[in-house]
Amino acid sequence: MEERDLKISIAHLYPELLNLYGDIGNIIALKKRCEWRGIEVEFTEIHSGDDIKEHDIYFIGGGQDKQQEEVAEELFTHKWFFHGQRDKGAVFLGICGGYQLFGHYYQPHDKEKLKGISLLDAYTVAGDTRFIGNVTAETDFLTPETLVGFENHSGLTYLQGDTTPLATVTTGNGNNGEDKTEGARYKNVFGTYLHGSFLPKNPQFTDYLIELAIEKRYGEHIPLKLLDDKLETAAHNSLINKPY
Ligand code: GLN
């Protein structure tokens, strides 16, 4: 199939609540990298109270504890729907606070534990230090291997079972500042602490997610044509192993 014959659907979950530090840039990157190739994008914003239908990519951004509280309850009502979507190969990307809600729970300081939707076998507890700064982490499945971004979180995330790290931290803290892991993956569910926003500075990962979404929709792997990523690569390289 030609790229111009392809279409994917993207849902942005609760943008009015979880959209910290320019996380909307991740949606822009996904849309633009499809548009530049002639791939049609059907885009939907999901707000509190909305029904959710099948999509190829679900995105959720980060937020302060208060916004996470508002989203957690609503997200939980769709838990089993999302499990079904995950098991059909749908792509999920959660950033920071949204990522934390992909696990079993997020335990803030001195507040009720927030139930997560357990798309990832992971849990998060509030730490005593706020991790703020640039992060560089190395993957074992992308070219270039590096992922770069900006972290600002006090939550400490720990991975279990078949949920694997997205990458290994070389600069910064990542999931918990202890085990050198950054982010998480199970099936096509991805979480990361990298804001910045994340995808515009990591074009190779953006394309990887789009290819997974196409494979889920059409049942075949269709490698995307390369784009001129001079600007994206310059932005990416400007952050590698630079803590501030
Ligand atoms: N409130 C969460 C924390 O501090 C998530 C913050 C965020 O999304 N940047 O860990």
C-alpha cells in the first residue's frame, strides 16, 4: 500500500486536564509526520464524560497531582475497554502523570492512592525529591538509540513482570533515580517521563509509533519513507547528555 492510501485515528485523552509543559506537541508531531507523508489522520479529543471508541493511537499528557486526581476516576471507568484495545495492538503513549496512571496506582504524598488502569505492570509512589532537568536515555530498538527530553516529577515509578523499560538513563533520573530505567513498555503501551515536548525532538520514535499504529490497523508492517529531519535532529542532538 502507498502511504497516501493509509489512514490512522488518534485520540487525545483529557487534554483540558493533562497537558503539561507543551505535551500537546506530541499530538502535533504525530499529525505532522503523517500529513507530510500523505497519511490521513482522524483526530479526536476525549473530554470528561465522553464515550471512547476504537482508535489506533491513544495519547495522554502529564499534569499536577490535582489534575491527575480529576482524570484518574474517569480513566478507570474505561479500564477494561483500554485493556481490550491494548490486546488488539493499539498504541498508547502516556507522559509523566498520564504514564503514572497507566500503572496500577499513583500514591501521592498525604493523599488517597489514585487507581491506575494497569495497562503497565508498574506502580508509582511520591518521592521526597522533585526531579527537574534534561534526560538522555538509550533504547535498544531505535536508530538513533537516544531519547531526549525534560523531566519534572516527584513520583517514583517501579516496573514489574513483563513490563520493560523504554530506555536506560545516561543523564538525568528517569523512572526513579535509582535503577537507571526510563519509561516503560508492554505490548504497544509506552510511558515516559520525558516532556519537552517529547516526540518532536525524537522523530525516530514518532515514526516508530506511527508504524505500529499502521500495523495494528492494516495487519502489515509498512516502513515509512524517511523525511528531512535536519531541524528535529539538531534539536535532538542539542540535548544529548546535557543535564540543564
Ligand atoms: N504529579 C506527578 C509527579 O509530580 C506528575 C507530574 C507531571 O506530569 N510532570 O510525579
